[in-house]
Amino acid sequence: MKRNVLVLFVFLFGVSVAGVSIWRSRPALVTLAAQSEAESQEVVVEERLAEAADEYPLPYPGILPDHPLYFLKMIRDRIQLWLTRDALARAELMLHFGDKRIASALDLAEKGKAGLASSTVTKAEIYLERAVGEAERSTEAGKDTQEFYERFVRASRKHEKVLIGILARVPDEAKSSVEESLEKSRSGYQRAVEVVGEQVQEDEGAVGDSEDALEAGNGQEETEMEGVEGELEEE
């Protein structure tokens, strides 16, 4: 009898220990599931950011303004601009320089160098302003600049996203210059959108004129054919 009671007691004790162990393992399982869900959400966010970057990838900035040999890069860029005489080619080059400057500014902001980041941001948007000026010269010269302006629109959108990110990284004393650059970027974007819209309207108008001319030519041919048929009937 005593042996049976002892066996029953040991059995119940073992079941209770197992139950407590299982119960204690539940929070760990829940935590693991929550951690897995959080990691999956982070992957989704990273994928979306990568997709946004792929819309208009910025070029590699190269050495940054905090490098002792950066002045050589500036001299090289100025020589390259001086040697480029075509207005549209200069616009493309300035847009490229602006993209490199905005990428440099982002790297500087991430390194905590707010002063250099804000001044580099200003230079980036100045390059974009000058690029639009050169593109307008090219348009006045009769060159097709629609492809450039379409790329400029994407670049301006990218600059705006980067500037908003830099604005969140720099201290209050550096925010004013970044905000001014942000306004310039938005202004350049609007300016380019208007130009693209005007060029599309001009293209549609040219197509319409061509269609009208074709219809007029067809009408004239029909009139001439009717005259010829009339002359043949009289003969």
C-alpha cells in the first residue's frame, strides 16, 4: 500500500514538474514569434527602401570634403566643366556633380559632421540650379532636352528624400541651410515638371499639325482626282 502511494506521489510530482516546465517555456516561444515577426517587418522596410533607391540611384561620392585631398577633386571638376562647351552636356555634367554632392552630404551627416554636410548640400542644389540654366540654353538652341528634364525630375525627387533624411540628422543650428536647399530642390523640380509638360504639349501640337496637313493634302488630292475624272468624261 505504502509503495503504491509512493509511486503515485512520484508520478504526480513528475507531471507537475513537466507542466511547470512547459508553462515557463511559453513566454520564450511567444517572444521568439514576436522577434521573428519584427525581423520580417524590418526586411520588408529594407526592401522598400532599396526599391525607392533603385528609382534613381545616386553615384558613389568618392572622397568626401573632410579628406585632405578633396581640393584636387574640386579642381578636376572645374577643369572638366571648363572643357565642356555644349550646353546640354554641361547640364548633364552639373546634374552628375549635384548627385555626387548630395551623396557626400548624406555620408557626412551620418558621420556627425553637420557643418560640412550643410555646406555640401548647398553646393549640390547650386549645381542643380545651374544644370537647369544650361538645359534652358540648350532648349533655346533648338535641341531636344526632354530626356534630360525627365531625368532631372527623378533626380530632384531623390534629392528631396535625401535632404529630408539629412534634416533629421543635423542639429538645429544646421537645419536652416538644409531647409533652404530643400526649397531649392522643390523649386527646381516644379520648374522641370513645367518644362516637360510644355514639351509634351508642343509634341502633341506638332502631331496635330502633321495630321491636319495630311488631311489637307488628302483633300487636295481628292479634288485633283475629281478634276481629272471630269476632264476624262468630257473627252
